[in-house]
Amino acid sequence: MMKKRMVLVGVVLALAVAVLFGATPALATTGTTDRAQGTKGPANSARLENLFERQQTLLTKQQERLAKAEQIATKAEEWIAKLQEEGKDTEALEEAFENFVAEVDKAEGHLATAASVLAAHAGFDADGQVTDKKQALKTVRDAGKAQRQFHLIIVKAVADFRHDVREFREGLD
């Protein structure tokens, strides 16, 4: 009984190791690994094309997010001017606004980088099909890095500004 259990545990472990390290029967039929490019057979061209398309969609959404941040800045600027006309001390609010605008500008730079990388579409043809896996992989990685940086910066900038405005309003009461 104990011997059967040990054999069963051994088989399960062997299968788990095989799956973890990619030794699956499906791999043998889909293609070989191209270690120089870090990709596996034809399936990764489809993955790169999918990522490239998703990044273009994300770029559009992030451009919309940037436009909303710019609208926030415009409204905040008008609100600060109105408060100043009323004779209120807006120094803390102005400082928060300047920080917000600086962070939005920084985020905009990352978004511009992502847009230029995706527009150049190195490794992809005009239809978004992979022509050079190594270049396509670099394009997807570079655009993704810039888009992540945009996201992190803009989310923090909006949250910080919202917090500062809330504190300012509490001080008005």
C-alpha cells in the first residue's frame, strides 16, 4: 500500500515538474523555442499582435484620461481665481495645483513616448502583423513601460490633488 502511494506521488510530482517547465505534448506540435528572441513558435506572434492591439486601445483611453486631467486643471484654475476674488487665502491650494500640473505634464511625457513607440510600430506591419519578433517584442515592452508609468503618475497626481482640495475645503469651514 505504501509503495503504491509513493509511486503515485512520484508520478504526480513528475507531471507537475513537466508542466512547470513547459514539457507538454502541445509544445511539441506548436513549434520550437527561439531562445534568442525569447519566444516560442508561431503562437507568440499572435500574442504580440494581440498585445500591440490592446496597447493601441489603451493609448486611446489614456489620452482620454489625460484630457480629463487637463479639464480638472482648467476648472481648478478657475476656482482658485474665484476664491482669490473673494479674498480667500489660496496659497496651499495653489501649491497643490502647481504640483498637480507638474505631475500631469510628467505623465503626458510618458504618454507621448508610448504614442511614438506605437506609431513607429517597429516589428509590425501597417496592419499590426508581426514582421520581426525581436523588434515587435521591444515595441510592446517599451510601449507597455511608458503606459504603466503614465498610469502610475496620473493616478497618484489625481489622488493627491483630490486629497489636497478636500483638506483645503475643510479649512474653509
